[in-house]
Amino acid sequence: MQEHLQSLLEARIDFEGQRLVGQIVQLSLVAITIISFLLGFALQSLRVTFVTFGLSTAVLAVVVLPPWPMYNRHPVQFLPPKENKVKEGSRDTLAVPS
Amino acid sequence: MHSLYSRFNNATAFLSSCLMALLAAIALSSFLFTADPKGDIAIGSIQVLPGNARRYANKRQEFAFVNFNVTADLTSLFNWNTKQLFLYVSAEYTNQQGVANEVVIWDQIVHREEDARISVAGRNKYHFRELSASFRDVSPAFYTLKYNVMPYVGVLTYGEAARTPNPVPFPEQQQLS
């Protein structure tokens, strides 16, 4: 139960997902800033600027923060564990002094 | 970025940078608006009357009473980054010691663009006194209407909307009957 809750709170994504999230955050925040400035300047209203900025940032948070399946499409492939690793190691340590 | 907290941290760190850039851009955009409205100020009458100084009851002092008319259309000063205007009428004169004085005798705050067409027949709101207690031998005074634009984000800017074409001399002290 606790593990389940922890993984839910951590909301892990894979490495490709991390790269994607980073790109989305940077591009869209720059775009949001520019667009909200231009929109407010065109309409001569600071309220338009900050409402646009705030709402689109909230949308961005919904897109980026939860572990959507699109961020988990490239799970890390681990190599299969070696069965005889302990035996080989012990043989090696024996082999070195001789 | 792998966990929710690191994603949140990463996004909000860049968000704060973007917000700073946005605020800086808004502050700089104020310099694109270079309105310099002009109005009129006319002095109706000036009286100089004796009175008691506020702090020392037995010290005699002269008070000037200025009636003035101010008309100006300052709506062009309102842009998207203007919070309010501070208008003030000041008297500029040189006193007996040769010190240039600027005394604010009236002011008004304009919150809205609709209220920025001002037409005021007013009298000085604040005591108009000379530091030497007398307006005798004081140079004639220019009266000016000045404004201070207060933005939501950015720097305060000052300007002068009107100035009396000629300096107005102070009259002799009147005796209270």
C-alpha cells in the first residue's frame, strides 16, 4: 500500500520522457511569455497579459506534471541478471594470489 | 525530471525567469509611450495674510493664498501600464537669500482615464509659507502644473503639463481687519 502511494506521488517517467518534458517546458514557457506580452500590448490591458500567462501556465502544468503514458514509452531495458556471478567472483579472488 | 517534484521544480524555476522577463518587457514598454500633454494654468488672485506659525504660537508668519484655474487633458498619459497619475501645482520662486524654492500647494490623484480631463478652479490645499516667515522681497513666482505617472510595473516618470507664461509677483501683506 505504502509503495503504491509512494510511486503515485513520485510519478516517475523514463529518460526519453524527461527530455521531452524539458523541451516542452522551455519552448512553451518562452512562447507563453511572448504571446501574453503581445496580446496584452495589442489590447492595451495588463489584465489580458497576466490572465493569459496564468491560464496557459496552468494548462502547461497539466500537460507536463502528471506521468502521462507518452512520457513512459521508452522504459529502461535492464540486462538479465547473471546467475553465476558470485561463483565467478569467488573463483577470481582465489585465482589472484596463486 | 524523473519524479513529480523535480519536474515541478524545473518548470517553476524557468517560469520565474520568464515572469521576470515579462515584467521587464512591460516596464520597458512604458518608454514607447511618449505622450507630452499640455494644459493651462492661470492664477486668479494671490493674497498674503499674516497668521500664527503652527508650532510657535507667538511667532508671526505670512501665509499666501493662491486661487488658480487648471485645465488639462491628460488622457494620453494613460496606457496599459499606467496605474494612476499624481498631479500637483507648485510655485517656483527665489527667496531673499537667493535660494530657489519649489513649493507644492495643491495636488490630486487621478485613478481612471475618464477622470483625466481635469478642469479645476482651486485654492492652495496646503499652507503656503516662506521659510523666512515673509514673502517680502521674494521674487515673482512661476506656477506650474506637473504630473507624475505611476505605472503598475516600472519607473516613475515626471512631466510638466502647464506653466504660467509670466511670473506672478506676491502682493503686499494685507492686514486683517
